[in-house]
Amino acid sequence: MDRLILNNYGSFDLTFVKGKGATMYASNGRKYIDFVSGIGVNCLGHNYKPLVKAIANQAKKQIHISNYYFSDTGLEFAQKLLKVTGFEKGYFGNSGAEANEAAIKLARKYGQLNGGEKRKTVVTLEASFHGRTLATLTATGQDKFHPDCFAPYAEGFKTIKANDFDCLTTAFDDTTAALFIECVQGEGGVNLISAEWAQAAAEAARKAGAIVMADEVQTGVGRTGSFLASDALGFNPEVVTLAKGIAGGVPMGACLFRGKAADVFVAGDHQSTFAGNPLACAAGNVVIDTLTKDGFMQDVINKGDYIREIIKSWDLPCVKDVRGKGLMIGIQIDTKYKPFDIEVKCLDEGLCTTTAGSDVVRFLPPLVISYDEIDKGLEIFKKVLESLN
């Protein structure tokens, strides 16, 4: 089929036309259970009525006004977001990479203000992923994202091994501007970060004069069963980045600041034309209102536990591990099988999944997925895994 869009995503030859909840409908007439949710973006699923209504109503008022001015919808969303996260100030962007760029720039400026030109290094974790821009690619702790064709890469980044206490004795010095922790390493394989290690790493970084930042582009906004995964890890970052589910499918990102990071940026330091437009903020208001309802986060935890326990109960030899938090789930597969091939087989059977790292099938279903949709999806997944043996 001739393609009109550059296929730098390696997209499947499949076109979706509508969806409802965690079910999507394709132009070929088939329906599919959605265990991807736009890579963690559609946290409220497809065609969530309050979200659709809010977007439509806002479109009638105004979609964009530029950041020369404020919008009532944007101010409402900012107040809600800061209240639910406990941060003091925020910057809105359009994506996770853009939010992480803001965090990196803030870290560099903070370092200069609190140590001079030498304090520029941002420390990230091996197997992390922070985005596709040149700076966020460099921050990403995976060599496969650093091909020679994009060189030269930005300077001033260093990686350490997550959950390694020994490395903390030499990880930070007077050149360190910030420690940047991805709270669950999504693209790296759904790798969990130990709370004890995260707290120790944050303490060591601060002792060296650095600030601590959390990349919650994928883990934030309820994905792991708390609004911020960093809250559960308990390392209290001065900066947190958000995107993906923050506006339920409308492009948006955010970089939030508190404490020593709250007053680093001044007018002109970092800007974006579309950032925080009223349409995205209207969607974000619905997301926060929904996720903060009594019992919603516990429901996310319960559904995640349900999925993991069912897969573990199958006791299939091709499954080496099942891990994750909330509805961010990784199924590690025996290395003689390729996760991408499993993804293809699942799609053929009517289930959308994705992969992570070199040996993990990843589930990121909508947070509102029903147990019926979970059961149907898992039935397909089991059928595919059993066909491997």
C-alpha cells in the first residue's frame, strides 16, 4: 500500500476508525482489545463522554490564544494539577520530550547558579528512556538510541546503574547539576526502581549540591496506581515531568517545580507556541477530576494485580517474569522468542500490545478498562503464548 505518511514508526498496515472504552474498531470491520492506549496516553479510554463533552465545549469557546495571555481554563487546570501533585509552579508543553527538555535546561541553569560553569552534568540511569530530541536521546541510558548518524550528541550527561547502592559513593560530585530518575523504566523493559535505592540516590545527589528530578512521562497521572509514582518511591523530587495521559489523548506535557527549583526559570528561558492551550487544559481538567474520585487509584492497582496474577497462574515456560506497577505491566519472554513476533500474533487475533527492551511484552491499557475487556484480552494473549510452545 502506498503510504502518505513517512513510516518512521514501522506502523502496521491497520487503520482504526473509532473506539469505546478499551475496544477499538478498524476499517477492516474487526474490533480489537486495546492494551496499549496510545502508549499510555488514552488513560480514560476511547470516547469517554465527559472528556468528549469538555473538548467540544472548549472548542466552542477558544482553542488557542498564545502564552502572551492566560486562559481561564488553563488557570483552572494549573491549580488542580499543582494541588494534586503538591508542586508550587509548572510549565506546560506538548509532549514528554519537550517536558524533559525543560527539566534538563532548568537543571543546567540551576547548576550554573549554584556552582558555576562546572556544575552541568545530569545523571540518568542505565536502561532509561527520556525522549527523541538530541538532548533527551543523550540522557537516555540505552546505546541503541545513540546511532552514529545522529552524532554529535549533547555533552554533560552521565549514567549510573539503577538499584546499585555501591555506585552512589562515586556517582555525584561538584559537577553534578541534577539526578534524573525514570520511576519505572518503561521503554527499557518495565524495570522497577527500588524505593530504598531512589531515596538513597536522591540523598547522595542533594548532598553533592544537585537537585533531583523525576521523569513521570509514562508513570505519572495514575498509571502506576498513584497520581505520581515518585510519591510511592518517596524521594520527593524538586522537578517532575508529565505527559502521555495528562490530557487523555490531547497532546500535552508539563514540567513541575518546587523548593530549590521553583524560581530558577524567568521570562524568556523556555517557551513553546502551543503549550498549555485551552483545549488541552480542558481535557486535563477532566482527567484530574476523574482520577481523583474516591477509589479510582485503588481500582487501577486492583486491575494491575489481577492481570499479573492471572498471567503468573498460567505457568507457561515462555514467560520468565511478570512485573510492573498498577496498569504498567511487563511480561518478560524467554529469549528464544521475539516480543515483536508476539505483538504481531496478538494483533492478528484482535489484541493490541507493545514491546519494551529486548525481551518484554508491555501492557499499558486504559485506566478505565473493564474486567470483561481485560479477560478478553488475556484470553487472546494466552492463546498466542501457548502457540509458541
